[in-house]
Amino acid sequence: MNDAHLGLLFGILAVLILLSGFFSSSETGMMSLNRYRLKHLAKKKHRGAMRAADLLERPDRLIGVILIGNNLVNNFAAALTTVIAIRLYGEGAVFAASIILTLVVLIFSEVTPKTIAALHPEKIAFPASILLKPLLFLFYPLVWVVNSISNALARMLGVDPSKTSITEHLRPEELRTVVDEHGDLIPDQHQGMLLNVLDLEKATVEDIMIPRNEVYGLDLEDDIGTLLKRIRSSDYTRLPVYSGDINNIVGVLHLRNASRFIYGKDDSVSHDAIRRFTREPYFVPEGTPLHTQLMQFQQQKRRMAIVVDEFGDVQGIVTMEDLLEEIVGDFTTNLAEEEENEISPMENEWFLIEGGTSIRDINRQLGWDLPTDGPKTLNGLMIEFMENIPAGNIGFQIERYRFETVELSDKMIECARVKQVAWSQAQ
């Protein structure tokens, strides 16, 4: 080596620095690959992706061969730099040459290659895998020894290196962030639907059901004329049928079946005929998560369910349409939908809201964050806070929201004005 030409030594040193840059960029590029995109490309038989995926199945071996190669070339470069420095300036120049080599390696073999690889991992990792696979085969005995010692130390620290996979499992919250961050790649409507699907597990049928006091049904204790009038004027296709009290539901009548007798004379229809054409009711607990109920609707071949509490009392009904609206939004062509506007804007950013309005609907429509872990309606939230129904109109504040009751009854707060204020104004 001492007899070699200086030009040859500098050439070898340059090659070693380039090899160091190759190993550094390979490490960053391989570890920066998007695992889901990599898996997708591998399924499409992309050769580079298949090689990279194969290497990443055992990241300990991949890192082992990269670091072995990188350390070998860096050590050779350091030794060669020492020889060149001694031949040019004597032993006193070794320290200065080490500093210069450190700067060169940092710039040309570490920072620059790793920065490029981090920004364009596929362009670096896929071609690099062509060399890394044979290098892994060539250095496998050394890699095995290094990994055996390293893995033993890792297990002593409570880490199992064998439990690795190229697929990272995302939690629902993390998946929601992915959808939000990549919204420019997904149409707004589709993005909203995806987010709503992720939110299904956070809500129950109690959150979206039609409460029992608003259920449109048939009471078999009414006379036939009243029943037929309700059937003929109904905007709904399925009607709960009960006897005396809604807790005594005997079935669900589909208007397709009712068409067999509603067009005849009233005296030709009997209560038994109505009961005969009803279908057995389908009951679900009020705490059933929406994503579970969606699957149950599919399995049971049903489109409407009766919601009951822990005591078996009917709390309301939930339909497939209600559930689907949680995903795709309101169906504007729904003729059965009441035209009442439960939330009306007022001056100075106030909103006039009916007491029976769902808190989830308020949050969704106005972009608010009223608490949803307690009462389900605005009336319930206000009464829970005040612990009674006020005798007259009053005002109060819950966190960032100011409330002013507008219309009261003996049973509930019928209507209230609500306004969101800044945190600085919150009491």
C-alpha cells in the first residue's frame, strides 16, 4: 500500500466513500418505504417491491448486512486516509486528515444520501435491493453471528426481534388521520363517508333512533276507521303495531301487505286481519354499536328494529335508512322526512334549537363539540346540567356554550338559544 501511486489511493478512497453513501442511502430508503404501498406493489408483481418486501421480512438481517458493509468501507476509508496523510505530510497530519474525512463522510456518505433516500425511498430502495440480496447471501455467516448476539441482547431488554412484519397495523384513530392527511387524493364526499364509517363504532343505536314519543305506529285498540286513516296517510313503509301501549308491540306492518285490504270498505277490515299481515318484531338493545347493528340488519334481512332498554321497555325504533345516513349523509329525496328545521341561525352567531334535537346532529351540522357521552338530546343535556326543569326562562353556560331557554313545558325544554364562545370568554 505504501508503494501504490497516490492517484490510485485517492481513487480507491473515492470509491469507498461512494460505497458508504450507497449503504447509508439504502438503509434510509428501505426503512422509509410506505409499507402499504410496498405490499400493494408486491401484489402487482413489481420486481423491486418484491425484493424489498422479501428483505424487510427480516429487518434485523437487512440492517445487519447494511451496517456490516458500511462499517467495513468506512474503516477501510479511515485506514487509507491515514496512509495518504502520512505519505503526504507525515504522521503529524493524521489527526487533521481524520477531521477532513469525517466531514467528507458526513456530507457525501451520510447526510446527502440519507436526505435523498428519505425524500425518494422507492427510487433508492428498489435498485439497492438488487445488490443487497446477493450481499446478504455472501455475508450471511457474519450477519448470522452479529444478529445472534444482537438479538440475544434485545431479548434481555424485553424486545423480541422475531415478531416483525412489513405491515404495520393502524388503530382507527390513526386510520382516520391517514384519511384526513390524504384528503387531496380522495373526493370530499368519499372522504366524509370513510370517516363516518370509522365513527360507527363510537355511536350506538340509541344515538340515532327515533324516540318512542315520535314513533308513528298503529294501536290495535283504536277503531278500524282510525287505523285505516293512519295507514293511508302514512309517509312510512313500515309501521309498528302495538296493543294499548307501545311496549306491547305485536309486529311490524309493511304497507305492501296492507295494500291487500286498505282499499276496500272499512267494514271489511278487522283487527285480526291487520294483526295477521304483521311480521314478528325484531328487538335490539339500546347500547348496540352502529357497526354491529349494520351487520345484524344484513344477517337478519331486516330494515327496522325496535330499540329496548335493559328492562325490556321500548325506547324507540331504528331503521336501515337511519344507519345509512350516518355514513352517506341525509337523503334529501326522503319524502317521509319532516320539513321542520330543528336548527335555525339567528343574529350574533346564536342558533335557535329545538329541545328534542340530537346532540350528535347539532355537532355535525354546526361543527361543535357538545358532550355526547351523557344525554342524547339538547333538552337532556340542559336538564342534566340544571338538575331540574326551570320554572321560567334562564341562561347558563356549559364549557364553551351559552344557553338561553326560550320555550318551556311541564315535561321538557321545548326550545333554546345556543351560542359557542371563545375559550377566553368561557367561565
